[in-house]
Amino acid sequence: MTCDVARAKFFLYLDGELAGEEQAALETHLYTCPDCQRLMHLERTFRTRYLDRLGPDPAPEAVRREVVRLLEALPARDVRAWLRSHRRPSMIRLGTVVVGIVLVVGGGVIGVAFRRLGNGASVSLTQLAEASVEQHQKLTRGLLPYDVREMSPTRMEQWFKGRLDFNVNLPELPRKNLALLGGRISYLRDSQVAALHYQLDGKDVSLFVMPLETYRQLGLGGRPKFKIVTYQGYDVIVWASHGVAYSLVSEIGGQSCLVCHSPDERLDFPTGFRAHGRL
Amino acid sequence: MDPNEEFQTLTVRHLDSLHAYALLLARDGPRAKDLLQETLLRAFRAFGSYKRDLSFKVWMFTIMKNVSLDWVRGLRVRPVAEEWNGEGGVGGNGEETAASVVPLDPEQILIRNLTVEHVRRAIKNLPAIFREVVELREIEGLSYQSIAAIIGRPIGTVMSRLYRGRNILRAVLQESSSDTVISRRAL
């Protein structure tokens, strides 16, 4: 073994990552080479004097306190309340500002159909759309594993029953080109929701079912029944019905309504939305 | 022990490490807090599938890294790897075989009689792509295999980044006069 080869293995050796013949060969070389012995001694000294004394910086006391409170809330399933009172709102505020700017300049990134919504409800709707799109991306990219898969809507409803404190009523699959791939319990803006991943003609569609309380807390309600937001290129449709609320995310506009409706049903969408243009 | 209690105990035991890694990945305190919270929520839900022969810290770091990658995909933070634009090395992206690198002699650093805090600061100032593996190894004491699992890269990449990171660190500690000189010597 040459000195260069030996020295290239010093880190491995001291990290305990060398074994067997490689380790024996290096030790033999060290035994016979005073220069490498000297360097190895310096390496050990460097480690002892500096690296072995390093440890992680202590977490700030405020963080420690919050984590302890969160840990206490986790088993009690009281996480939503905890997060509502502790989560940093800056990203949401930032998102709202961005949405506001884009709306003012009339940009094409975010188009919003807020016509009959008040300002507060508009902001809430945007936040809900943002959260829905984020979950949709994770769900459809496989980053959020399904809790249940390959089940009929009826069986999936049964699965959610007892696990969520609201009823999950899923539409039957009215078309052959529509598949329910899987579902999971997820979170939308700190609220526990049923997240369903569909494919319609091979296009991903996510349906989030949430408690009506969440929808009301966001200030959403009344008309229009179907509230529509285009966010980051995704079409988000939000509505309430039969004691729960829904958020439907896709890239196929009103075509995604086929998850719930037959093509010949007439729905109340604002003019200009590509709601049923391609149905 | 009750699983909830076990999760709490282990989390509190490793909280300094978890917070430090969250800071490294998220870049600032408020985002680090968010990342830590989201990691804890995800880990708590998955704790039933946690295999006890794996280090809890490594398991949590892996979850945290995945959460941060989710954020990167959602553009909430910049990816760590994009920060390094050094031109040196095979392929120009900071990757090369570890065997081709010989460590810089630490004698000059020892002569300078620096403090541990000097070294800690120098590690924090490493390019993020190297800082991650150097911290996981030197501060958290993790094996190459664990680091590879956490960052989702082969062991060879871990070794390569570690060698480079350590050599940059040594160059910085030896002579902090010029970044250009340092990068040439270290790379």
C-alpha cells in the first residue's frame, strides 16, 4: 500500500468504516511507515481536541416547551386545537399577499372566481385551495401513502366510519373510466379530512371530505354553492352538502365533477369556468 | 412502555438533534419549528411501524428529510443541493470518488490552537450540500450507512461529500484569508 492510498483511507479508518482486509492492510502500512503514523496521530489529536467535543446546539427553551405540549396533545387527538394556536401563519400570509398581488395585476397564475364572496371568505377560500393543492400534489405523487386502497366507495366509507368524527359519504363510481385508487386520513389546514385519490380518464383528481364546521369556520357558505379557484394551475372546487364539505382538486376543470355527477346534470358554475365545456 | 410514552421520551431525548437538523434543512428558526412540528405529527402517526432495531434518531431524521423534500417540491424552501455551485470535481457537481481524495494535514490547525466554537462556526458556514453530511457525521456521530439512508443517496456519495466537506473545513480553519484560495486548496 502506498502512502497516498493509505492516507485516503484515514477518514474511513477513524470513522470505523474500514473492516477486514482493508483495515489490516492499513494497519500494516501504519506499522511500517513513520510519516503516516505521525499523520494518523495528528488526525486523532484533531478529533479528540475538536470533533469529539462537538454536539448539537441545545434547542431553544421556547421550542422545547412547545414540543412538549405538542407531544402531550398527540395521544389525546387534540392536535388540531394545538396547531391552531401555535402554527406560524407567515407562509399563509405570504401566500395571501402573493394571491393579492397577482389578482391586482391580473396575472395568469391564479385566477379566482370569487364573485359573490366577501373579502374574508375569499382569503379563506384561497387558503383552503392552497392546502388542497399541496395535499393533492403529495397524494398523487405517492408522497402520502394510502391508508386504504382498491376498495369500493361503500367499503371505504365504512373504513372511515369511526376513524373520523364526521360521516364520509362517497359517490358511487358512475363511469367506467373513473377509478378510486385509494384513500387516507389527512390534514387540510389543521383539520382532519378524508383524502380520496381518483383517476378519471387517467387524470388525477383528489377529493377531500371535511367537517362542515371547518367550512363554516373559514367563513364559507351560501352562494355560490360551488366555489371555484384556479391555483398554481390546479382547479379547486369547494362546496358543502349534507352536513360535510368537499374540496375537489384536478387539472381538468369541471370535468372533475364527473367524480360525483353524471354528464347530463346541470351545475351552477360561473360563466367562463371550463366547467362542463368538455363533458 | 406505552407507545405514546415511548414516543414522547425518545423525542425529548433527541430534541436537540432534531431541532439542529431542522434548522439545517429549513434555514431559519420559524421554518425549522414548522418542520419539526410536521415531522413529529408524521412520525407519531407512523410510530406503530417503527422498527426498534433502527436508531430512533435516524428514523426521525429520515422522516424530517422527507418532509423537507415535500416542502422543496412545494417550493416552500430551496433544495440543499442547489446551493453548491463549485466547479471542482468530476462532473462539476461536487461528487467524486472518495478514494481520490487525501485529507489535508491538520497540523496547522492544531498549531493555531483554535477553540471548539471556531470549528462549530466553520462547519455552519460550509456549503449546505457538504454541511449536511459533515454535521450528521461529526456532530451526530452517524454511520455512513445511516447518513446515506437519511439523505437518500448512495454511500459513495456520502463518502465523497464527507471528504470534501472535511477538507473545505480544514482549509477554512487553516487560513481564513480568501475564499478563493480556500476553495482551490480544498477542492
